[in-house]
Amino acid sequence: MVWPIEATLGEGPAWIDDMLWFVDIKAGAIHRYDPAADARDSYVVGGAPSFIVPTADGALLVGNRGALHLFDGEALAPPLATVSMPVHNRTNDATVDALGRLWFGTMDDEETRPSGAVHVFDGASISAVGGDCTITNGPAISPDGRHLYHVDTLAGTIHRFDIATDTLLRDGTLFATIAPEDGNPDGVTVDSEACVWVGLWGGWEARRYAPDGTLLLRVALPCANVTKIAFGGPDLRTAYVTTARVGLSDAELAEQPLAGGLFAFDAPAPGLPLASVRIAR
């Protein structure tokens, strides 16, 4: 256990400037953990912040409900760009590719309508590129930049798309399927060996898959809703894990009092540095 913060919906962990940043979507909060100083800070920004990533000029970019905002360490700036989507949607998970493009998903906040999709922000504008489903998770991008992994949480599937020459998600291949009794796939990330890590919502664990989809490792956690892994530390071999309390009954919370906490374990391989978003000025 790193931080027993009791996040309602802890998500979006990202290692930025030697610190672990993550969000609590339902609480409208951004959190920062500095392992060198053993310091923990929280910032209530309102709305539904779903991810935080670095920009090439040293700022931080946050997805919040239907827009992208710069974050100055205290508050969100006015929208930098807005997402064209239904009013019942919100942003969800995200990553950045080597070209500085932000890839992020949207989803139905009520988790019933297939109105979510994957979008790309190229520094100037946002485009929907496919991957339609109710709850998008990921995306994550392979070390060589060729493949994008997209999660359809309710369907229990992870698909892989070739984005080497086209940002549109088409002709994807099924990478992995999670059986319903094992939970639902949530956030994904990729390590330096091109292995795919996924948190299992309702599954009490994180999993590591080989590039060919073979299950390599299962890491048990002391709470059911495991949302996402991010790699940090000086050698990127510390796997930080966000979790959630939302949807758990009083009885379930009594059985898993650490639900919503931030956890860490030693990874078998280093992660990859998170690229920075290049914003057109």
C-alpha cells in the first residue's frame, strides 16, 4: 500500500517528472505522490477529471468531462479543446504516442449506451477515429509505435490495431478476452518488452500478457476494482496501481477496507516513459 486514499474512482496513473499523478473521476480530484519526499497532495478541480498527461512545454494536460484543459498545479485553465460527443458522455483513459498526439477514449457516463469512441488530439484539433463502444479503456501503444490496444470493457475484450500509417481504427484483431467471472478489463498499459498490462474491474488483480496474447502473470490486489497500472521510479520498474470504491456495498467495503487505495509492486520488466503532448501555439 502506497496511499490509503479511498478514491471513489481512482484512475489514470501517470509517472511525470519523478512523481506519480492520478485522478479520482467521481470526486473531481487530481492527486500527486512524490516518493522521494514521501509527500502526498490533492487538488479538487471539479467535474470528472479522467486522465493527466505531460505536455512538451512542461505543462500538464487533463481530460475533464468533455474538454481538454491545462492544469497549473492548482486549477484547470479554460478549455483548450472540446470533444464533439453526446452530453451524457465524458472522457476516460488516455495515452500519448511518440509523435506527441494524445489518444483518449470517451464513454457513456451512465454506462448503458454505446456512444463512446477513441479520439486523437493532434495538438490543434480533436478527431474521432473509431473503437465505438459503451466504455472505452486504454488506449495503449506498443513500444515501436505501430500498434494501439483498445479495451471494450463491457464486452470483455482487448483489440489491437495497426496505426503505423493511419489513425483510423479499422481491421483490428482480437488480442485477449476476459471471461465475465474474472472481471472486466479496465485500463491498459504496455511495458518495455511490449507486454500488455490490464487492471481487472471486479477481478481483484492485474494481468500481464505477452505480445502474442499469452497470459504471463497475475498480480493479486486486496480489493476488487483494479483500474490501471503505471510504471514509475528511477528505473521504471515500480508498478503503481489505482483502484476504486464506487459500486461497492457497505458489506463489501468492510471486507476490502483498502479499496480505492494506491498500491505498488516490483514489475518483472521496466515500463516506458510517457511521451509528451505537442500543443500547437
